[in-house]
Amino acid sequence: MSDILDLTAKQAADAVATGDLDPKDLYEAYRAASAADDLNAYVWVADAAPADGDASGELGGVPLAVKDLFCTEGAPSQAGSKILEDYRPPYTATVVRKLAQAGAPLLGKTNQDEFAMGSSNENSAYGPVLNPWDRTRVPGGSSGGSAAAVAAGYAPWALGTDTGGSIRQPAALCGIVGLKPTYGTVSRYGMIAFASSLDQAGPLTRDVTDSALLYRHMVGRDGRDSTSLEHPEEIVLPSATRLDGITLGVPAELSGEGVEDGVMARFEETLKLAESLGATIRRVPLPHADYGLSAYYVIAPAEASSNLARFDGVRYGARVDADDLLSMYTRTRHDGFGPEVKRRIMLGTYALSSGYYDAYYGRAQRVRTKIAEDFDNAFADVDFVVTPTSPSVAFELGAKTDDPLAMYLNDYFTVPMPLAGIPAISIPNGLSEDLPTGFQLAGPAFSENRIFEAAYALEQAIGFDGSKGRVAA
Amino acid sequence: MSAVEYEPVIGLEIHVQLSTRTKMFCGCALSFGEPPNTRTCPVCLGLPGTLPVANAEAIHYGLMIGMALGCDLAPRSIFHRKNYFYPDLPKGYQISQYDEPLCRGGRLGDVRIHRVHLEEDAAKLVHVGASGRLHASDASIVDFNRGGTPLAEIVTEPDVRSAEQASEWLKLLRTTLRQLGVSDVNMEEGSLRCDANISVRPVGTKELGTKTELKNMNSFRFIERGIKAEVERQIGILRDGGQVVQETLHYDPTTGAITSLRSKEEAHDYRYFPEPDLTPVSITQAMLDRAREALPELPAAREARFKDELGLNGESARLLAWRAELGDYFESALSSNGVEAQPLANWVTNELVQRLGGDADPAESKVEPSALAKLVALVGERKVTQGAAKQVLDKLVAEGGDPQAIVEAEGLGAVGGADELAPVVAAALEANPDIAERLRGGDMKPIGVIVGHVMRETKGRADGGEVTRLVREQLGL
């Protein structure tokens, strides 16, 4: 069945539509591949195709891997945490339900950093995920399982979530495409929350076309999510081969310092490639982007400290019994949460404390406004802001686990966009040291169609070969 | 050495359960004693991944309350998260409003309003075991039916100066809310709950003393008693040279005991921050118009109408307007023909209330409004005397029925007109010759003796004025 696994999702859906491929065979091929997962990318795989899957939808019965933190009725939804071990929700997340209705049935749940807190997938209570390009290395995170599954060919496509880079960074490190959409365009209902004002679901796919195809069926206002809204444009599949008239803005502050040489070299080559396709390259100032990481690591933990309060052992998930209520709370949370989650709960609790709120949370929110203004100003001059997605290629397992600050620096290029609520995509950008690098394009709110077009033109020109990572094929 | 006199300074915080169809942030129907945990859904159980959606009807009710209390309505208000751990709080935070509430300022009667905001109610904890409190109970069970019920929290300025004023003002507030139709306002069932912030200070000083917060007073009587007890406790401490400690207190209505729930040091740091799962509440003109149109006549306006249009005196107008059930009964009775407003008002607020008891709703008594109106009319037409009418009312309260029929059956009709009454008056003068002599001499003081004699003879059915007239006539005065 290896030829089935070689198809992109769009190719598979087309083959189903023309009758050349039986969706049952398609599902079964991926079910077998994911059941044989040797990267720890999956935490749960379906026994059989769900009966309510509709292969007549545009998504053609192409199965979908879903990050663990999306609630899926009756199937484990553990958010990578021990505190939710074998938690099976009574309902399904809106976006998963929508995609199933459009013809993408649930294939399995993918591993992730606990509550999406991490950039290496080493913070999962269910063990680290291995990078299919090099099993001694991390796949990135927090959507590491989704990225590795797609890169390895264990899934045709996958859902992830991005809060500070959790889709784009693992996509870059695994040599696939990852989109962080405009905040609000995809319902968050049923996503186990990390940082509510930043979290956004998005597709991880083998190419830009699949990204657009999946995203097209994810968008839409949901009555169950007050912060969701209707995308003003219908999402269309991209076809551009040129970038004439397009201006790409490189942050004036990007000097290459702190970025691996190979990553920077690939980035600069792609800028030249873009020029050869007709694009203009310009430097744009993003003076507050440097503060993005600091603001992010106040806002996200602050919201997380509140979002994770519900895991108290009273109603669901793990409980450690004790003689009194306070001990039950503390023991449950002591045993249930991993060290990174505890660190962020502590950070966030502190940042919101009376007397510190203005100095931390209040100030971080003002930085956030400044960053959004920076982008507004930039988009007055350029169509997209472009950066390397991650300053490095995939690093070795354990290399940064003892140094949270070094780990946080992975998010340097990806954090400003969620702070501003704007969309950004990471596309494979050639190899450095035989490992994938990523090229990031960010655009104004609701510019996904234009992002897909530009990313598609670049993707064709770059001609990245992802087959080396596809161990399943 | 003269003792320092202290005055209480009291502010009230009232939680009102709104009688919307569904909960504040989910689609669950509100619960009225259904089996535990049958009015729940993933959202109000705080299941992972769920999100709140604000109830538009609750915002509408909030605007109505704000208008009724004369508040400034915020064009934009936001919800905050109030973070603390407790088993009745499934998300680990309560969604409430903090520094940008729906309504600010305002006044009801003699008390200024500080703010009104919207929030969600907690679930209900049932503590199993001897203590009945969380501490030292054998087990605690959570019923999430109540969790997420919409609440309006009304906070007053510290304008209340006595326990009696607190209770009287709360009755006005309850009436206002009942008139609005936004809540069942039933204290025993918890749809109206009151906490009081209490401090005392030497009379004549402006500076506020250290306050305590008294919780859990679920009836007007308990509010009055609880506040009284706390004021006395604080004055006692100060008289003994001590200092009041800022703390949250629990009033036990069965024992009257006041116990500390937590001190200032133990107070929660709620770590308020704007609720990122909800967008700001933006009030449109259409929402304001709709709320304004929904406003019924409120007590203050009704009081003015009773005075201006019906000519009631101030005391009657206020009482009938502030106690809506009395006002409703009064207006229903007034629609009967031939009855005058002020005497009817007096009969409702004095005789009827006295007979039915404090807080009773006359609509639930056996006295039909039209029956009372007829009785008052009979008095007005001098067909029944005041005294006889009170006997008729006793009968109406006990058994109901038609006042005219009771008058006839019991022979309580006024002994009216000279024909019937003149012989009785003559007999009375004859029986009291020395009194008659003094009256003849122009000393009218002892006329009461003659009137009393006639009343005794007629079993109170004679008209006092008519008796006096006949006495003068017969004595040629």
C-alpha cells in the first residue's frame, strides 16, 4: 500500500472522487501505518474508521490525525498530561466535528507537549516523540506528534494548535507545512486551553495545497466560541507560480545573530529565489518584536494558570485522595502536572497576583498592542513579513531540557504573530546538516488566501523533497 | 464620664438570581429543585475545552435593573475571571465583572447604589455529617444544577445606618426587582441573598471604622438580627478599649452566633484578569430601547402617582408603593365603584395588614379586594360604623364572603336616622340625669358618657356624630 501513503491528501481525495481509490483502503492503509508508529507520534489510534465518516465530502475520506488536546467523544483526550490520563470527553471539538463532516475522519490522537507547553515534545507525560529525519532529535513542539506523523507518512495530514509557534516550529523541524491562522477564524470549542487569547488550531500538511484544503473546512463562526468569527473570504486552493508585485519584508532587527548559519543561509537563498520570481525584498522595522518573547512568557502562563485551575481532581481526570480538601488539591496537582506545566502555573500565578498585575500582565498586554501596531505599520509597506521559522534545525533529545530559557528562545520568530493575532505559515526551506529548515511568511489578519498563494509559488520554486522523512513509505 | 455614642455604617451586597430561561454562559435550563446534576452540560461542569457564551437575556435583565436603580449604563463592559479553588467552582474561577461593570452609580430610596454587575452562581455543596459545614464534615457532595445560574450583584454605598433600615430598604429592593420581573426574589430559596459590610464610628465623626463582612443572611429577620448582633459586638469591643478586626463573618440564625470565616490575612488573592474567552459587552441603542420598553412602573413612580393622582397621603403612598403586593391589592380594590382612595388605603395598610400579619400578601387571603372595597364604601355611606366594620373585617379574614351579607346576618347595620336612634339617646339622657344637667349647662366634656351608653345599647352600630347631633337637639342646645 506504500503508493497510497505517497499521495498528498489532495491527491488522495481526488483519487477517491474519481473512484480510483476506495476510501476504506485509504483509511486502512493509514490506520496500519499509524498503528506501526515507532516515533511515539500517536498516543491513540482508532480501531476502525468511524461509522459517521462521510467520504462524499470534499475531503474525500482522507483520515486526519488530531493533536491530543482536541476533545474527541469517547476517545482519549489527554493533552499530553497525566492528570487527564485516559480522559474520554462526552463531546467532540467543533473543528474535529466539522472536518469529519467534510470527509476527514479521525485516524488517531497525536502526542504533544503537556498542555501545549514546550517546543520539543519532551514535556509529554506519554514520552518524547522522535523526529523522523533523525531519531536522536526532537520533532519540535508542542504539536510534535502531529508534525512527526505527517512528516513520517503516518498521517496524510494533521490538526495542531499554535500558541507561540506550536504548529510552525515543529512543521519547520519536520520538513512539512504548518499554518497558524488568524485568531478567531477557527473555533476553539473543544480545544483543551493553554492560553485562550493566543491558542489557534491549524493544519499540518505535506504541502501548501493540502494546508489550504484543510483550512477551508476549518474556518467559520461557532456559536459555542464567542471569540470566533466568519472568515471574510472563501478559502481557495493556491495556484500562483510568480510573486510579481509582492513585497516581502525582512525584520530590520534580524541580523542572523542567534540563528544557525545553515538556517540563515537557506533563508537568504529563498529570498533570492523570491526575487527571481518577481518579489521585492525590503527591510521593515519591528522595533517591539524583541519584547515579544518576554510578553508571551507572561501572558501565556498567566492565562494557563487560570485555565488549568479546573484540573483539581473533583470531577474528572486523576485524583490523589487525601484527608482534607486542600491536600487532595495539592497532591492531585503535584502528581498530575509535569515540571514545565508547574513552572508556568507558578509564573502565571505570580504575574497575576495583586500588586504585580500592572507590572507584569498589564505591561505585557501593552507590549502586545505595540507589536500589533508594528505589524500594522509593516503591512502598510510590505505584503508579508518573512523570517526563518526556527533559529535552529531539530536539536538532540535532552539537549535543552535542563535550560528552559534556551528552550523558550526557539519561539523567538514565531511568538510575535499570535500576540498580534495574525496568520503565518511555515514551509519547508531546504536542509541544513541534512535536517529540514523552515521559511515563515506572516500576513495581515484574514490574509490566508494571499499567504497560501505566495507560499505555494515559493514551495514550487524551492522544490523541497520531503520523502526522506517519510519512513512509513 | 459620659459614654461615647456609636453609629453603625452599613453597606449591602445583594446577589440576585436572574430568572432567565437558561444559565449565564451555557444553554442549560435553570433548575428549580430538579434531581441533583440533571441540569448540567460540559460548559457548566467546566469540562476541558469548553467555552462560555454570555446570555443576552441576562444582559437585558442587567440593563433593566440598572435603569430601575438609576445607574449609569456602561456602553462597554467586560467580564473578568475571579480565580480561587473550591469544589463548587468547576473551572477554578468564577466569571464575574470587576473594574468595568455593566452599571455604576444610582440610587434606590435613601440608599445610593455603588454598582451592579453580572456573574455566574456557584454550584451547591451539601456537607454530609454532623457539622453541616465543609470543615469536619464526613463528606461533601456537589450539585451542579445551580452552577452557572445568572446573578446580578448589587452593591450599595455605605448609606445604611441601622439594621431596621437595612431590612426595610431590602424590602424596597425586592419589590423593585419583583416588579421588574427579573427574579423570583425568594430569600429562603436563595434567589435573593444579602451580605452586609458593617462598621461603627463615634456619632459625629466622618472617618469609617474597620469593617467586617457578614455573610449568609437568608431572611429579612435574620438580616435585622445579624446586623444588630454584629453592631453590638463591634461597639462592645470598642467600649472595652479593643479594636475591630477586619474579617469575614458567618451569622448562624439558629444560635445567633457570629463566627469568623477568614481573616484579612487569609483573604483570597483572586488574581482578576479579563476573561479571554468572552468578547466585551457592547450595549447598543436597540438593547437600551428594549430594556426601557420592558420597564414596568417602579415603586418610586407608583408612590408619586398615588400621591398626585389619587391624593393619598405620603405615608400611605409610600407603603403601598414599596410593598408592591399591598399596592396591587389596593389598586384592585380601588377599581370597584364607590370607594374613596384614602379611606381604602387606610383600611388596607392598617386594619387588613394588622389582621393578616407582617409580610403576608393580601391577595392570598380570603378577603376579596372587591369585598374590602364594598366594606369601606359602606362605612363611607354611614351604613356601617367604623367599629362594626372592623367586626365585619374579622369575619371576612376568617371566612371570606360578602360584607353586605355579613352586616345583615349579624345585624351590624348602623342604627341610623333620628327615628331609630332618638329613643335610645333619650333613654341615655334619662339614665344619666346629672350628665344631662352638665351638658345643658354648656359643659360638653362628659358627652362621651352618653355616646358610650348609646354605643353599648346599639352594640356599636350607632354613628357617633349622629348621636352627638341628637343629644344637642334633645337638650335644645
